[in-house]
Amino acid sequence: MDKKTVLAERFKTGDVEVEGVGTFTVRGMSRWEVAMANKALEKGGDLEYERFVLARCILDPVMTEGEIGEWQKVAGPLELVTVGNKVNELSGIGKGADKSDLPEDGDESGS
């Protein structure tokens, strides 16, 4: 086992199109970012959570939390959600994520 491999970033990346705005390149979140995003949610609610996640996971164009906040004020209702859904997909969380190869009923026997 190579410790450098364990400690290296290995985020999945992808593009997402936001109608009327353009294409964003995003990456998935790290375990630490998921935990910190959940703290942001508890502290400040959905908008703070969204600013935290998108400011870290949008690779192109690079945006600060303040800029994400400005976008929140002028965006259509699904613009940021569309980008956030792609981040969640790349992170392996959220609706439709492959969480496990265990049976849905929780029966770990696999039969």
C-alpha cells in the first residue's frame, strides 16, 4: 500500500449544462467537504450549504462563496440545483447514487 495513493485527491469531474447560462465543470466532494457542508446546513440552512458546496466544487468558472450568493439572488429556481445535483452525483450521494451493493431491504446475505 502506497500512502501517497491514499492521500492523493481523486475527485470525479464532469460537465453540467444550465439552460440559458452555460456549461459548468464540477467535481465531487471529499468526505471532509460533505461533513463541513452538513455543518453549514445546520448553521445557516440550504443557501449557506449551497454556497459552501458550489464554491468548492465548481472548477470552471471558479467562483467564491460571495459570488455564489450573488448568483443565488438572480438565478432561476433550478439553476444552482442543477449544478448541485451533478456535484452530488459525482460525489456518490443524493438521489440515484450507488450507495452500496447490498440488497435494498438491508438483507446482507445477498440472496
